[in-house]
Amino acid sequence: MNGSGTFYLLARTLLAGLTSFVALATVRYVWRASLAGRRWRTGFALAALLSFAAVLAIIDVFDNLVGRFLEPIPGGTWLWLFGFDLLLPLWALLLLRAWRARDRAEIELIDKAFVDSLTGVLNRRGFQDRAVSAVALARRAGQAVSVAMLDLDRFKEINDSHGHAAGDGALKALGRALTAELRTGDVLGRVGGDEFVVLLPGCTPEEALPVATRWRERLQGEQPGPRLAVGSLRISVGVAELAVSGDPAAALTQGCAVADAALYRAKRQGRDRIEIAGPQDRVAVDVLTKS
């Protein structure tokens, strides 16, 4: 084999390696996609085509190296090499990158559907989905589950006196403070304008008190923005325990309502306090539910 033949064999070997690499990457991608529930003919067809092409390319390398090492390289072989053996893996690689970019875009869209864009915590829909699963898991482990409803004190006054930018800064500060104090398994969401909710698996309402106290202390150290002083934000909190049986989603809804009643009782009693739900809060919720 002359110098041209040696170069051809080297090029053929490199392209066989490229085709094998792209084939393996495509097979892995399609396999993972199928495990995630996505099945489509194009992906399987491309994986099969590339796998077949990679096998043929490897066989051709050995054939040129062993069987036709001393034979001259036909001119048309170069056209086949660069017209098919090169273009196929490059096209497949670009297609694979496009599929991955599509997957990232879909994940971002899903995240946006479940995450509050201002604070970065779960929105109402995201909290509901995550919290229902957490309630079911805690029940299987025989754990108590509490839920805390909280909001910023005098939030309307912040908006009216300092502007909505200051209000947004206050909400972000509260989101950061709550996130920083989350325990493993806790679920945090923003469910209203300034209203947040935290699911506390493994906590009775009494055990949730020191947790809620840490939220208030952490908030005092957050910088809410240039128009508000550090330590100027206060929160009120209502805590209730979820029912230990029944549908987890219904128990969560009922528990949030009772905790919300305790929260508003904290507001009526002067704000900047933590209230554990009592019989009066459950009665108030029952009355509203039946009315």
C-alpha cells in the first residue's frame, strides 16, 4: 500500500471510530428516552442505522488492513468515504444534539410550570404535586406531618409606601430565608401574593415551632432590598397537623385550610407570631366548608 493508501486506511479507521462513538451515544440516548416513556420510530431507526454503519466500517477497516493492504485504492472509494462514511455520523451527531437541546427546552418549560419565577420556590401547582407525594411517603413511614402557612406582615403597606419593587425584594428575601432553613424532605411553595406554605414531614405542630422560629430569625438577616432595612420584615405563621388517614391530597387541602385559619388568628392577635391550630380553627374551616 502506497502513501495514499496509508492515508486512506488512517482516514477509514478514524471515521469508523467516529461512527462507533456516535452510534453508541445514540443507542444510549434512545435507551434512556425509552425508559423515560418516550418511544418514537425515528430514534430507534437512527440507532439501528448507525450501529449497522459502525459494524460495516469496522469490518472494512480490517478488510483493508488484512485482505487488501497491498492493493491500490480505487478513486471512487474516496467519494464513498467522504460522501457517506463521514456525512452520516456528522449528520447523526447534529441530530442528536438537536434532540438533547429539545429535551433541555422541555425540562425548562416544565420547571417554569412548577416554579415561581420571582422567588424560585415551587408555585401552587408544583407544591401540590410534590407535597401529596411527601404526605404519602411520610404516612408509609408512620410519621406525623404538619403544614405551616405564613405570610409577610403589612405587605400591602410595603408595596404602598416603598413601591412594588420593594415588595418583590421582600418576597425574594422571604423565599431565601425559608429555603435556607428547609430540612430534608420539607416542601416549600408560594401559593399566593405574599403567602407561602411549608410541608413538614416528621413534625408534630409542637415540633414545628422551633423550625418556624428559625425562619423568623433567618429572615431578620436577609437584605430585602435598597428601600427596606435589614431586619424590617416580620412574618406570621399558622401550623396544623394533617390527618393520619384518608386521601393524601384531601388531607393536605384540609390541613392547609386549618393552618391558614391559625395564620389569620395570629394576624388578629397582633402579627409577628406563630400560632398552632386549635379547635376554633378547625371549627372555622368546617363552617366555611359547609357554607
